[in-house]
Amino acid sequence: MFTGIIEATGRLSAIRPQGGDLTVTISSDELDFSDVKLGDSIASNGVCLTVTALNKHSFNADLSSETLAHTLFAKYQLGQRINLEKALLPTTRMGGHLVSGHVDGVTQVVKLEQSGRAWHIWLALPKHLAPYIATKGSVTVDGISLTVNELTADAFRLTIVPHTAQHTTVAELTLGSKVHLEVDVIARYLERLLNKDSAAASGGVSMALLAQRGFL
């Protein structure tokens, strides 16, 4: 598990095809690898990767066909900048929210607006993820824990403060840029619990179901 608070950025420094899979090397002079061991997890642009080899300033990870099919890694080029976060510890401050590192979908930037020193970024709202995204709720974008500040039928707005822009890859986004999206894991489990007796019939959380279960 992770928190969505990016510790450092790195670069994709090697890509090696392995049959239908890939082995990648991600390098970073900013991330402290001194406490990383083989088999540990590092969220890389929001994707939970397992460390298979380790050097002083880099690590290797294997990307299965499943990962390649559901993330943007198959389209990344050498030099791609990557947000990095090591797995949380019991003593970690929960500055963001609980993040699993399992990408739910890919979306794209549809609007950029400057507001003082901050930026408003609008992302397209995938229909299959719409029930899990709420105003003032949390969402993970390329591994970054962010707050949904506005929501419409087909898009949602994030506000990026200068610190986030300076310490992550978000400042590099432009119109049409594609990003990894992970919804709040608690929303997913809540839906499963509420629908455990009628998952096939319901298809999702509804106002009627919430009222029936005592939430309204």
C-alpha cells in the first residue's frame, strides 16, 4: 500500500523486451534506496512494481502483459519521467490516502486553467469509474494523491499547488496528456459490501440502496 505522496521522481533508463513482457530500469538520484530490498514494492506513476534488481540509484522491475495492457508503460519512451513512492510503513504519516498501486483506468487532460500560482486540471471522467469519484473525495493520478474539487457529468477538476507541480510530473501535463487513474479503494470496498447480496442485479451503488442500508 501507498499514500500517494510522491517521494521523488526518476527516469525510465532501460526497456528490455522479454517475450510478451518487459523488464524496465527506473533510475533516480533523488530516491533513498538504502532501505529497499529485493521483492519490495515501489509505486511508479501509480503502478505497484516489484523490485527484481537493485543498484545504488536504480531498480529493475518486470511488467507482465496484464500490466502492459492496462497501463501506459507500453507507450513510455526512454527518459520518461516517473513519480516514485516506496511502500508505506506502519509509522508513515498518512498525508494522502490509501493507494493500492492498481490502476483502474487511463484518462486524459481535457482542460488546463491557471488560478493565481495554482493550476486547475480537468480530466475526462471514465464512465465505468464515475460512481467512485466524488467532489472533495480523493483520487490518484499517476501515483499522486489529489482532491477532486469539481465534478461534471463527463469530467472532474483537480487543483495543483506549486509544491506538487515542483516535485512531481504533473507540471509536464498538456492538453491530451494521458495519465493513470486509481479511485479510492474504500469506495470500491463499500460498493462491494453494500451489493454483496445483489451485486448482479444492482450494478452499482444507488441512492435507494444507501437509504436501505441506513446511510441516508
